[in-house]
Amino acid sequence: MSATFVQIAFLIPLAIIIAYYDVRYRRIPNPFVLATFFSGIAINAVFGGLSGVFASFAGFVLAFVLMFLLHVFGAMGAGDVKLFAAI
């Protein structure tokens, strides 16, 4: 089984649930963001080892910093920033 297949199997159901909550309640609950984050770390640890974990953290930090700049200027909400970084 490939890493891409496993990532999609986790990401699509989470994306559907998160999209529903975002549209319905205008917020993204932290447990969903944490589930996305930890499943991504776990998948990359299994398929990429320690270098996969470091790559995941580096991607998280880069995405968070870039999206946080948009949040500072009012273009994006904090939940969107956290979710984008987790993905």
C-alpha cells in the first residue's frame, strides 16, 4: 500500500467533516485539526522514517508561517491557518 493512498484515505473523510463544520458553524474545531496533524505525522513516520517526520514538521512550520501572515492581514481565520499547516 502506498503512502499517497493512505494519506488520501485519512484526508478525504477529515476534509468532508471539517468542511461541514466550517460552513455550518463558521469554525474548525481543534480536535479535527489535531487529528489531521497527528495522522500526517504518523503516516510520514511509517512510510518515511525519521526523515519523513522531520519533513512533516518542516512543512508544518513553513505552512503555518506563510498562512499566519495572511491571518495577520485579515485574509484568513486562525482555524484555517492551523488546518492548512496540519495538512
